[in-house]
Amino acid sequence: MGRRPGDPGGGRSRASLWIILAALFVSCSLAYMVLTVAVRRPGSLSLVYAVGPGRASGGEGREMVGGWGGEDDCCRGVEHLELWGAAVKWGTDHKFNTSRECCLACKAMCGGLDGPCLCDSWVFCGDKERCGSKFGECWLKKQNDVLFPALQESGERVIWTSGLIFGKGEGIVGFETDNGTLHIKLFPDCAPLSVAYIVELLRLRLCDGCQIHRAEGRGQYWDSEGNHIADIYIVSFSMESSFPYCVASQASFGPPYAMIQGTLEAGGLSFRKIPAEVCPTIRRGSVAWVGSGPEFFISLANHDEWQGAYTVFGSVLPEDMEIAEKIAILPTKPDVWNNINVSLLEKPVRFRLKRITNSHGHLNLNGNSNSGSRES
């Protein structure tokens, strides 16, 4: 028979329950304080790799090419490609042992903040057997239009490797949405093949498959600067046993994953997978491929746990990150991709891909324009 209200046993039971709950609250509070102090000790936090951007189907991994590092460490070119252009340094008198040295020599002429680079492209011959007397030649050049450089030759028989350098105000494209335009600086020295794909979309003037369809804010795991808040603990009660106990878990890396994700391709055209290139750490504003494309994401936070995992081909200009944040808080609906909880936009945000141009004047450079020592 059940107890009636007012029975002595009922009062004792309620008192015991309140004592248990109070003790539980105190123990959880103490556990939280101890863990908070512990995590603030240098070296006490172990790095955990979290599951990041995925897609509704597929999501295959890929082998990274060229290692990883920060954008400043990138100095990559495209093999079997020879760019034309006015030479600022002739390769016949300017030689190095590696293409990286050639690239760095070009970068050294692009350090100013008040105008275009004196060198915006480089051409190097690094195959000792095939280059012969031309081995080590490093041609530093200036393009009339660095986003659409003059091409001399390409293909397996070409012995040259070429690369591009974008200076201040150069190599910027816009994702034009109804919420504003995201201005994105491209990184041809980190991801030349990825940038070539973006440029091809610009050339074709086709981007009917360009949209953002996933949006996840920073939640309580990252601050407004994009830094992960490692010393936040989430305390919850567990009732899995006969006696309730508290559970304190460290602030995770997601979900939510602090990112917006979409597709960047021309509808109706077959897409060729983009090989993995240099994969630096994901920072707030980084624009990177998911897998081999055409899925991409823009990070709203610094994701050190994704180090070396994704090809970064550009970065949103800092002043435009508020537009990405606006998209991240648009209405969403839950879904599951490959056993990962995601938030999809109720109405995908379509965008138009356009070039952003800044006029810096024109440098009238004369001289040899070809790495084969022919006159322009």
C-alpha cells in the first residue's frame, strides 16, 4: 500500500532525498573546481582530434601532398607548367637548387604594403636530366594580370615548374550573398591547383552550383576571437545507477563545429577531384576543401585539432567575418551525416563568385618574357 501524504515515513524520505541532492551538488561543484584548476596547469591538456567537416555521402580520406605548415611556410608551384611574362630576373644568371628557393626569391620582391609585387610569378627548371644546362634556372616575372597569367606551355613534356605570388589587394574573390559579400584572399603558394580551379570558375562565369547549406555557430566552446575555451567544463547528473552521481566533461571541439559549409562548383559540369595540397592549421576565417572538393567550409574558430587535415586555399578578410557569423545563426534543421550530428540551413544561401579588383597602376617592365630566353 502506498503512503498517504502526512505519513511520518514520507517526510523522512523527502528529507533524505534533499540531503542526497545537496551532497551531490557540493561534490559536483568541488569536482568542477578541481578540474578547472588542473586544466589550467601547463601541459595538463591533451590534444584530442575531433571529427570535423563531413558530407552527406562519401567523405573519403585522402593522402596529403607536400606536408603542412602555416601559410607563410608555403612555397609551391605546378609542375610541367611554363608561364610567360616580363622577366624581372633572368634565369640564365639567376640559379638555385630547388623550386622553393626560387619561390622565396620572388616573395622577397613582394614585401611592400603600398602596391603590387615587383615579382608575382616564378618559373624554375629542377630536373637535372631533362633540364641539362638550364638546370637551376629561376626566372622571376611580372604578369599583366596575375590572376590570369600568360601561359606559354603545359603538359608532361614541359620541363618547367611555375608558381604565382599574390600581393596586397591581389588574388581576392568574392562570394556575393544576400547577406553581404565574403571577400576571400586566395593562397596560390599553398594550394596552386585549388586556386587554378577557382580561377577556372571565374573564367567560365558559372557558379550555379555555389551555395552554403550547413551552418554551426561557435556555441560555448570558442570565444569571439575563435580560441577554444579549454577550461570550461560541462557538469551534468547521471541517473544510470541506483545512486545519482555527477559527470564533469571538458568543453568539446563540437558539435557544433564553428563553421559554415557549402559547395563550390559549376552545375552541369563534371567535377575532377582536387589533390590534397599543403594543409596548414585551420584558423578563424580559413577556407578549405572537405575531402577533395567541391564541398568547402569556412571556419569560425581556430581548429588546432584539425591540424594537417584539410587543404586551405584561402582566407576570409577579417572585416567580413561578421557576414559569416550572420549566416551561421540563420534558421537550421538537424540532420545526421555519417553518424555525425549536423545543422543544415532551412534555406541554403546561394552565392555568386566574382573577382575583386584593386587598381595599383601598371609597371612597364621590358626584357625577356620567356624562360626559354625568347623575346616577348
